[in-house]
Amino acid sequence: MKRLGQAEEWQRQLDTEEVKHRAEISRREGVSRARVTQIMLLLKLHPAVLDYVRSLGPETPERMVTERNLRTIVRLGHEKQLQAARSSVRGFSAFQDEDVERSLVRDYRHVAPGGPLSSALLKHNRKSGRSTAKSVR
């Protein structure tokens, strides 16, 4: 999503004092200050939601994850953002499940079988309906 990239670039410019304030961005970009604020608010999304949006390739249809939908979610607290994203952002739940599984598998390789992390992996796989043998490969 290009708006998130734009917000990150604007934040970088503010942080490095390349621009002094959002009004300067507004004038330079030819948009209202309110629009600059709307776009910058995307940076307040939960880190997991931000990771998902960043992971979408340029071939992803724009309608899959819309700025309007994300702006609705950003108004919520972080935990509620996750709940809202699971139910209203296409592909987020699958992304989050894969991310959890990747981290469990990565960590599992460093833990002895039967340990607490091994139990967590087994529990996660039972919950998601996956076999442990598939996940650990």
C-alpha cells in the first residue's frame, strides 16, 4: 500500500528535520493538512497490522486492503485493532497464523523435544488443524 510508504517517508522527513511540520508537507504535496494527518495516522496501527500491509507485494489489488478500512481500525486500541483486522482485513488472519507458526518453528529448533516450546507448537498445530510433522520441516 503506497500510502503507508508515504507516511513512513513523511515521518522520516519530520524526524530528520528535513521538514519542520506537517503543514510544510501539506503545501509541498498539494494536499490539505487534514489529509496529511489521515495518512500519517496509519503509522499508529498495531505492529502486526503494519507488518502485514508492508508484506503485500505491488501486484496485490488495492481493493484487498484499503486505506479507508485501515483508518477505521487505527482509531481503536492495539488489541482491538488486531481483532478488527482479523475480521475485516482480507488475508490478515492467515498472515498472522503463518507468522506465529514461523516463529514457533524457528524457536522450536533450539528447544529439546518435550519442553515448553515443544508443547506450545503442538498446541498451536492442534488448534489450527495442522500436523506437527508438516510444521517442523
